[in-house]
Amino acid sequence: MNRNLLVTALIATAAFGSSFAASAQTSAGNTTQRDVNQEQRIENGLQSGAITTRENSELQRDEAHVDKLQAQDMKNGPMTTAEKTRLTAAQNKTSSDIHQAKTNGINGNPLSASSQRAQADTQRNIDQQQRINNGVKSGALTNHEAASLERGQAHVDKREARAGANGNVGAGEQRRIARADNRQSKRIYNKKHNAAVKG
């Protein structure tokens, strides 16, 4: 009798742990997927001319803030309700700022060299964030690893924000951003292919 109770308790505990891990994974996955979506909206605006290089700079500053919050909130495991609320509010602000930039009647030239550089940098953001998101969803990235990568992404976003703050992204600035992106890309690869996986 006691043995049956013990087996039942162990199964219930394992099921709860697995459900808890899946819930944490879903929560982190939802926020990293939103990063991808927001960057894609910015890219669409740059390509259509609805978002200028300077506006992209401001939006990348927003993205850096979101990435920094994610890094703080995910580093110790599952996010608390308060952390989720704070992060959602920051992502909602970014979403609102993207909408404002796209509909304020101020247009850029998507064919200019500066906009083309900003578009290339933003496309790289989309790709990197998608790789992080895929790793979170598959379990190849732990929350702690995802937090570290979001901190790296915040660093890249800040570089982009500084580069376009004057309304122009120069060739030298883009080279520096590309070097930061390359470092981030290697870190994503290494963390996705190490032995650490979500339990």
C-alpha cells in the first residue's frame, strides 16, 4: 500500500515538475517571439519608408530596454508574475512607438544608403532573435542562457541606436555593428550546442 502511494507521489511530482518547466518555457518563448515580431514590424517600416533611420534608432533604444529587462528577468529561472507584467508593459510601449513611427507622416527614403544599412542591421536582429526564440522553444537554451543572449542583443541594439541617432548610419558604424553581431551570432551558436538543456 505504502509502495503504491510512493510511486503515485513520485509520478505526480515528476508530472508537476515537467508541467512547471513547460510553463516557464512557454512564458520565455512568448516574450522572445514578440521580439522577433517587433523587429519585423520595424524592418517593414524601414523598407516601406514609413520609418526613418532616426526613428529606427529610437525604436532600437526601446528594443535594447526590452532585451535588458528580459536578461534580468530570465537569468534566475522562470519569470515571476511581477516580472512578466513589467516586461509586457515595456513591449507594449515599444509596440505603440512602432505604430506611432509608422503612422506619423514622417517618411524616409528606403533606397538611401543609410536606410539600406539600417535595414540590413534590423534584418540581422530578426535573424538573431529568431535563433534565440527557437532555442528557447526547443529547450536547447536554458532561461539563464537566453538571459545572457538577450543581454548581448541589448548591446547590439544600443550600438544601432547610437549609430542612427543623427539620422544617418555610416559605413564605419555599420562595420562596428556587424562585428558586434558576429560575436553575438557565435555566442548563440555556442549556447545552443553546449550540453546545457532545459530540464
